[in-house]
Amino acid sequence: MISNKKINVLGIASSMRKESTSTRALKLTLDIIKTNYDAQIQILDLRQTILPFLYYQEHDKKTEISIAEKMVKWADAFILSTPDYHGSMAGSMKNFLDYFWSDFAGKLFGYICSSHEKGLTVMDQMRTAVRQCYGWSMPYGISINGEKDFRTNGNIRNEALSQRIQMLARDIVIYGKLHRNQFLHDLSSHELNTFASHYRR
């Protein structure tokens, strides 16, 4: 079951702002992955693909839900990007996590947060949600201060941020493959003492 295929990395942009710096940083990260690493990328922009508020009733699947679901099932690893809203993630991000929690097990997650206060609590909250869904998290995240880190034309002015983005692009591919391949191996094995054993069909 160990796969040598290219890893699929899905970026989730949750800001509702047209000129969002968190979305800009996410796109830059995905561009580096596409250009420099053996991986495939997609982005799910929740400003454009608006998921209805989750409610647990039987209803027809809207087009937006079907689009997002297809992308989530395609993904081997995720990069979650959000602004800092009062010390928490965007509501659209929480709604996304609530919709697709059952598809996160064994997959790796990276984090980007636009914040004037480093966004540490925001990234911790996303990590907590992902951990509860049996996903893996990168041990660091990317914090952005839009005014200090980006020029008005959208280019990065902060070299430390540029290096951090390049690091995340590299690590999400390298470690994403390791996690995916081990999870697939554990799914196909008969070993009982792994959390992957709970996902065998």
C-alpha cells in the first residue's frame, strides 16, 4: 500500500477579505511547492466556495459542499490559512473543519495566520481541532503581520517570512509523504496496536 505517487497538498484559505495577506502567503507557499517539489497542489478559497453553515439535518448537497468534499478526499496534506479574529480562527475555517473532520486522519497539516499578535492561540486552536480528528500537525506555523511583511504590490518585504514560507513548502511535502505512506502501510497491515487500525474497512 505504500505509494510513490506525487503527494497532493490542499491549501484552505478562510479569509473573507479580497486583499487577504493570509491567503497571499498561502498562495506563495503553494507556488513554491508546485515549482520546486514533486507534489500537486490545489487551493480551496472559502471566500469563493462558500460553504453553508453546518447543520445536522438531511438535505441535498449543495454544489459548494460537493466541490470542497472532492478536494478534501483528493488531499494527502493540508495547509490551513486564516486571519486572527479576536484570538480565534475565522468562522469559515471552523465550519470547514466541522464539515470534513472524518477525512483528516493520518494526514499532515501546516498553519498560516495573519495577526498583529503572532496568532499563537489561533494556530493552537486549529491544531487542537486537527488532533481531535486524528490528523498530524507541523510543530511550527507561519505568523504574518500584513503591514510589516508585505509591500503594497503584494511582494514580501520580510526576508525571515520568505524563508519561513520556503521551509513550510519543503516540510509539508517531505513529512506529508512520510505520514501518508506510514498510514497507508498501517491500514493494509494486520497489526492491531496502531490508530490506523481503527480506519480499516
